[in-house]
Amino acid sequence: MKARTLGRHFRESFKSLGRNGWMTFASISAVAVTLLLVGSFIVMMMNLNKMADNIENDVEIKVVADAAASDAAVKELQEKVESIDGVASVEYASREEELDKVIKQYGKELALYKQSNPLGDALYVKAADPHNTAEIAKEIDTYEYTAEVVYGAGKVEKLFNVVKISRNVGLILILALLFTAMFLISNTIRLTIIARGREIEIMKLVGATNSFVRIPFILEGIWLGILGSIIPITAISIAYQQIYAYWQPKLVNEMFQLLKPMPFILQVDGLLLFMGVFIGVWGSLMSVRKFLKV
Amino acid sequence: MIKMNDVYKKYSNGVVAANGITIDIDRGEFVYVVGPSGAGKSTFIKMMYREESPTSGQIFIDGTDLGSLKNKQIPYLRRQIGVVFQDFKLLPKLSVYENVAFALEVIEETPAEIRKKVTDVLALVGLSQKARMFPNELSGGEQQRVSIARSIVNEPKLVIADEPTGNLDPDTSLGIMNIFEKINNRGTTIIMATHNKDIVNKIRHRVLLVEGGMITRDEYEGEYSYEG
Ligand SMILES: Nc1ncnc2c1ncn2[C@@H]1O[C@H](COP(=O)(O)OP(=O)(O)OP(=O)(O)O)[C@@H](O)[C@H]1O
Ligand SMILES: [Mg+2]
């Protein structure tokens, strides 16, 4: 395409925005509302994801060896566990260290157990993929010197389920919102195009190609998308930084950390801008389609 | 220039508007298409620039088989054909000059070329003085001339006009015929559907009589007359 023609297309697209002021406003509002909702969802989802990851990564299996097992037997057990497929790390803690932990947690009175320590040595096992935790635990349970395997059994699975469901629900909601917005915009633009149907028809009859007719509308869609995403981008950026500044200091627990605003917010902003432009372009292409069949 | 081979057109509502048309029109000819209202004249014409496509049969324009034309190629077919529409199809928000220039902008002519061609063609149709006016400020005959100017501004080899003298007084009609004669003398092929008996009988050219979607008479230096 020639630069001159592109210039014409730009002029046409701006003219059309101005000429259809009311429709332009309606389209921009539709994009803005949708992106505000979608953006909030994304921010929540991403944080939920991060939390889920933290929790997932925190899932570990505690293997207690037989109190009667010799050091060599425990060493052998550790090697066996290390060789299981999907085990990421195995940490050894002696029975003395284990008892110290218990004493620290439950009080000095328990110090008398130091005379005859009832505990066994312990192994802390992490799976490379937390979803394999249950399987690995089961495997370890069959070993000779294993006295006990602990890994928050049902709880972990439940947590995974909750995370999975909320991810899917969120995704479906986001998609539904995007579709609604596209539909709204294509209808809004269609109304403005009906008035221009004659112009398009004449263009086609005097030999305009489809892309020549389409490009101003594509550009118009891009402007609508950009204008429509300004408010949500600003709102979400500011709101998230406020929330982060307020909440983050109070969230000392390692499992519940908010994502740092940078570069997270920039990524969300970029995504929103992209979605806005996509919705705008898609909407205007849908509405111009019918008129190109001349 | 135009060749039709057993062309048949049935609209989606069941109306058969072309019922086996076979015709051969040479380069440089001037052809009137006459016949009663609803006979299929406009349909015959619209199939030439693919506003409508035939249900069956073949159409060749300047050797190109329209049946084998891809959608993408249609604009380039239309650029070779100037069409004067029965309802003018002018854009009300554009001036006379802009309406004519529009046809050249759409095919990406350079601004210098556009200026030159539009100025020339407006002089040819006698509208130089009214270039800045808008369609609703013009008389029917003047609007018709804008429409003609737009159809010929790109110097097409073929000009198709659907009732270009409809609703015009005899003098204005003659004026418009003058323009067509001029471009015909430059070698442009002209197809003109018309109900204007006086003109057809006065300025003699080949006459095709269309009745019930068929060409029932084809005479050089023909007359308008038909029964019914
Ligand atoms: N788009 C369409 N859909 C359905 N039927 C149509 C369409 N266009 C034309 N027809 C029908 O086809 C027949 C021929 O119409 P056409 O417009 O070709 O006639 P015409 O000879 O140009 O008439 P007129 O002299 O009044 O302009 C008519 O019966 C008309 O009702
Ligand atoms: Mg007609």
C-alpha cells in the first residue's frame, strides 16, 4: 500500500470517530467496562496462582525412619528415596535434631526425653512436581525402614482442586466478558456502518478492493481499543499499587505474598491494551463484513 | 468486448431475470438495451460488472471469463468498466468534485493525476462551474452528469449506463447523449439501457430488445418499438 493511501485511511478513521461521536463513546465505554472487569480478574488470578505455587512448592513429605534402624539402614533408605523418579530433594534430619524441634515447639518439659529419644531419624522429601506427592509418599511407605510417612494427605489434594477450579472459572469468566464486549462493539460499529453502507457499496462498485474499504475500519477499531483501555489501565495500575503498599507489610506469612507491582502491573497493562485493540479490531471487522459482499 | 453464452439468472426469490441470453458486442459499439419494465435489462447489465452473477452460462468481458474470476479480482474488473447507475449513487456529503475524485482515490491514483482527470472530465460534462456544489444543490440532469463524469473519469474501455436519461426533459437528455456520443467516438464501448423512445429512434445505434429475460430482437440501426 502506498503511504499516501495510508494517510487517507488514517484521516478517514479519525473522521469517522468524530462523526459518530455518540457511538464512539458507547464503544469506548463497552471496552472500558470489560477491560476493568477482566483486568481485575487477571490481577486476582495471577495472585491466586502465585499463592498456589507457593503452597504447592511448600508441600513436602516427612518420612520417619524406624527408631530402631541403624545409621546405615537410614542411609540406605535415604539413597532409595533419592533414586525415586520425580524426587527433587531429600533432606536428612537426625533424631536429635527432630527432638530439639519438638522441644522448641512444645516446651522445655519435654527435654527429659533426651535421656531416651523415642523419635526416629527423619527425611524431608520434595517432589519435582508437587502433584506427584501422593504417589511418592505411597512408594516410600512400602520401604523396609519406613516407620511413618506424613504429607498432609487429603488437604493437599483439596487445595489443588480449589486452585484448579478457581483458575478455570476465572478463565471462563474472562472469555465470556471478552465475547460480550466484542459483541457489543461489533453491534455499535454496525450501527454506524449502516449509515455508511451506501458509501461502502459505491466504493466497491467503482473498484475499491476489500482491504481498501476495511483498513479505515480496522484503524477505527484500534483507536476504540486504545481509548477504551486507558481508563482500566490507569485504574488498575493505581489501585494495585495502593493495595500492595497497604497489604504487603501485613502479609508476613511466606505463603501469602502479593506479586510485586513491577513488572507485574506493566504486563497486565500490556495485556489489557492488547485485548482492547483486539476487541476493537475484531468488532469492526465483524460489522463491516456484511457490506463487503457487493 | 462483451460475450454472453446461454446466460441464465434466477434470483433467490425464484424470479428468472435472464433466460438464456447469448450475445456478442464488439469493441467500440454503441448498444441500446430496451424492453418493458421488469424485462431484465438491469440484470443483464449488472452481470457485466459482477454486481450480480449468472446462475449458469458464461460471460466474457474483454476476453476475461467472469466465471473464473476470484473475488479478489472483481475490483480490477470494475476499474475497466464505468457504470452510470439508475439511481446515480452519489455521496451526499461530498461535493461534485469530490464525488468524481472519489472513484480515483479508491483506486489509488496520484493526487496530481486526480486533479487533472477530474478537471478535464467535469469540463467534458459541462459542470466545471458547479464543482464545489453538493448533489442536493443540483438538478436531476446535473446529478446524472456527475454520475456520468465519475463513470468515465478513469477512461474505461466500457461504459454501462442504466437509464441515464430517465426523468429528464428532451433537451437535457440530448445533452447527456452528446456526452456518450463523444466518448463513443473516442472508441469507448457503450451499453445503455433506456426507455427513451425519442432518443433511440433519433440517434440510431444497435438495439437489443429484452423481454422476459430473453433477447427477442437484435438490430443494427434499430428502432425502439416493441409490443406490450
Ligand atoms: N435483487 C433482486 N432480487 C430478486 N428479484 C430481482 C432482483 N432484481 C431484479 N429482480 C427481478 O428480476 C426481474 C428483472 O428485473 P430488472 O431490474 O432486471 O428489470 P428491468 O428491465 O431493469 O426493469 P426497469 O425497466 O423497471 O428498470 C424483475 O421481475 C425483478 O423483480
Ligand atoms: Mg432497470
